[in-house]
Amino acid sequence: KATGDGGRTAKDRQLDGYRVSQEGTALTTDQGVRVADTDNSLSAGERGPTLLEDFHFREKITHFDHERIPERVVHARGSGAHGYFQVYEPLTDITCADFLSDPALKTPVFVRFSTVQGSRGSADTVRDVRGFATKFYTRQGVYDLVGNNMPVFPIQDGIKFPDFVHALKPEPHNEIPQAQSAHDTLWDFVQLQPETLHFIMWLMSDRAIPRSYRTMQGFGVHTFRFVNARGEGTFVKFHWKPRLGVHSLVWDEVLRLQGNDPDFNRRDLWETIERGSTPPEWELGVQLVPEENEHDFDFDLLDPTKIIPEEVVPVRPIGKMVLDRNPENFFAETEQVAFCTANIVPGIDFTNDPLLQARNFSYLDTQLIRLGGPNFPQIPINRPVAPVHNDHRDAYHQMTIHRSRTNYAPNSISGGCPGIGSHGVFQHYQERVDGHKIRRRSPSFGDHYSQATLFWNSMSGWEKEHIVAAFQFELAHVERRYIKERMVEHLGLIHPDLAGRVAAGLGLPAPAVTSVHDRSSPALSQARTAFDSIAT
Ligand code: HEM
């Protein structure tokens, strides 16, 4: 069983082997040689030069000089916690995933919550998306559900991710602004790339300033696929719902907290888990769409800028996750954990969402540099609890002493792992793929406004006020007037009321576009021409 004695999981027991306590031990070098003095370097005479032969000095300084590794290119600031996941009832009719088959099984998890834009040392309470990444240490290997606290993404194709992130991050010449997303480059990108608009509505809402990680929803965003033992697929969207409900800060609190307690969300998570009485808890839910209903929607299931409205496909609760143990070392666990959408287990598979396909490449690629080469899956926090057998060898930071005399397949000398039995083997979903090579967005991805309108219409009066105020605050910081004007025109295509109120706050004329069906505005067609030239 993945679960363990006295609430300890298989992952806890695996980590035991790596834990080191230094209390009450004598000081040594990395080579285990005891040293008596770590306050004074070895010098030639009391006031003379430091001697090169002082190996303790050199080792200590060298190690310090090399302490930093690159921070994540996005989601650099994060907080992690251990816990477990338990399914409510077997889901064997729709997926053969082992961890979703047995309600008695507690699967160990490690979750990392994060902001996206800021650097490692930035404040928690900024207006931003929050990452919600979960590593399930299943008996069939590691499964990563690398989600966010918003159900939609700003772009449809991963090839735009570097552009979006460059536009979102501080401007390149002066690295300003660090905290808020209010600046010309972001809004320039948004007005030229209207597929961002649905996401931007979420970003301007209170969802972007969560009160606590404990009161935050999580979403897998993409449509994934469950696959059962007969090889039959079902489309699935994942939802995490916090037991405590969804709660946000208000903007005044955000501004004050950034000064008073930049660790506000991190501290809240840590202290709650330390107290132990009410460990943070989420329910995992799924929206399921039978394969034959793939084209029943007025949007494309492969488009990550769209939700499936819950009124159309209800969310079915399938299990719960409890986070009940803090990491023992931030760097070893929270910083070195490496999530990847391509880490899937039998019973779960991808779809052709072009954003997901890009992610499947990007995470492993970036971790090769961030964590120093291909052996990072051997770092304790990343190690599966399932056994690992293969012929991967050598490379930087190899931690395993492989005892086999062979490291190739097939081999007739020491036997080999591939091909021994087929039980529990990952089988790629048998999707038929056909088509000419093409570099063009599917027309089924073309409606960038309807779900933004749906979002606006679903808001209460005070939620709308907060959204209008957020747009006003953000766009007031934009220097170029034409960017503000085009933004207001886009908002007019979402809802004239939204556009009118934002325009009034910015001292701009009411937008020329007053109906979602009116896309003839000169400014917008200029923007769209620029967009189309990118998209085709
Ligand atoms: C990191 C979510 C799209 C590239 C992350 C993390 C999360 C996340 C939660 C932080 C993981 C952690 O805590 O360590 C998402 C979601 C996306 C999305 C939900 C869309 C639905 C993309 C795309 C790309 C990308 C399209 C690139 C094509 C990265 C990279 C990192 C990252 C490079 C840093 C990973 C590391 O250094 O370990 N993302 N992301 N993401 N994401 Fe994404």
C-alpha cells in the first residue's frame, strides 16, 4: 500500500533515508574531516595573507558561492506541503488509474502553490494567477496534475508562452514594475491578442488575490483523457474545491499586506499545518464528457481559454486531498520539486490541446537546466515510490549505483526489465491522427469574447465593481493612450456596461463598440490584423 504506519506514507518512509540531523554533531568538512575552528582562516602570521592551503576555508566559501540555482522561469515563488489523496469510490469504469481505484488507499502527495510573475523573493499578495501543482506518488509511478487557480489560460498555443511571459514580466530595460501587472507591455500584448480576454477577466477579478491557499480552487485547465482497462477514453477536466470555500482579499488589504507581511499566504499555509487541528483540504471533482460528445459544444474542448460551464456538465466529486505535513527543508523539497504535465500514469492521457502539447515539452526541458541534468528525478522529493528500472546511466549527479553488468536492451546476459509481463503497463490511448502539416489556429478556437461575457454576466454587483476598479487601476498605469483605448474597445465586445464604466474611470470616451456583434471598429480591426498576421 502507498499509505503507511501511523499516518506515515510510503513517501515519508522513503524520505527517512535522506534525512540528516546536525544537532550535537562535530563540525567536519564535506570529506568528513573534523575541524576545530570555522571563525578564522589560516593565515601567514597574525596580520599576513590567507593561505591557499586552507582547504576548510576554500570548501566553505566555494560551497556558499554555488548555493543558488536558477529560479523557475515562471512560478518562481512558491510554498509546498505534503499530504495524501483518497478516492471516494472506485472509478474503474472510466479509468484504470490505480490510485483512483481503491477508497482504502491513501496516495502520498506533495503540493506546491505559487505566484506566476514575481521572482522568488516577491510578495505573496499580488494580483496574479496562482499555481496549484500536485505530485501524486502512486504505486504506478508519479502523476503530476500541474494546475492553476483559474480554469482558463491566456493563450491557446504554447508557442505564444514566451511572448506572453515576456509581456507579463517586468519590462526588460529597467525591470519595472516588479509586483503589479500594470504596465504597457502586458496590455499591449492583450490588446493585440484577444484570446487573452477571458483569462484577463479572471485576472481582474478577486480570484487573482486569494486570501489563503486554503481557500483557493485549482483547475487542471486542459481537457485530459481518462482511459479504462478496455482502452476506452472519456474527456475529463479536473477541479479542486477547497473545503473552506473560496475567499479572496480586497484590494486595500492587498496593498497593505505587501508591505506588512509579504509572506502572508506562505505563513498562513505553514502555520495552519503546524497547528495540525484543521489541515487544509480540497475535494477533487471531474467534468466528464463521453468521446462521442466531443463536438457538442459551441467552443472547442481542446481550447484552454474555455471552460465547460458547470450547468452544462456538472462537476462530479471523486476524492479528497489533505495537506498535513510541512516540508522539513524548503530548498530540498519546495525548490527542487519538479512537476511536469508529461508525468502521467496508466488510466490518464493527453489530448491534442496545443498548449498542453507544448507544456509536455517545456517542463522537462527547463528542469534539465534548473536542476542540473537528467538525474533530477533521483532528487528525493522527485523520486517515485514505485520502483525504477531502466538502462539510463551516468550523467551529472548520478546517485544510484547500478549493479547490473549490462545497460542495454535487448540483452541475454543479465536479463532485462522491458517486456516482462504487461500488467500495469502504460498504454498510449489509440487515437487516430491524420492531416497535412499546417501552421494555423483551428477556426473552432476563434471566439474570444463569448465566455468573457459569460464570466461578466455571472458576477454579482460588488464583484463587478471590483473588476471595474481593477481594470481602472491597471490601465491607469499604462502610458500609451492608444493601448488603453483599444482595451476599452475590447471590453465593449465583452459587455458595453463594463467598457463604459472602465472608460469613465480612465477619462476616456465611451467605446465606439457597443455590441458583442460589432467587430467593425477601426482600432480593433487594426489590432486584429496584427493578430492575424501572427496567427497565420
Ligand atoms: C511552471 C501551471 C502553461 C511552462 C508552472 C507551475 C505551474 C504551472 C503550477 C509551477 C510548478 C511548480 O510549483 O513547481 C501552468 C498551467 C498552464 C501552464 C496551468 C496552462 C494551462 C505553461 C506553458 C508553458 C509553461 C504553455 C510553456 C510552453 C512552465 C515552465 C515552468 C512552469 C517552464 C517552470 C517549471 C520549473 O522550472 O520547474 N506552470 N503552466 N507553462 N510552467 Fe506552466
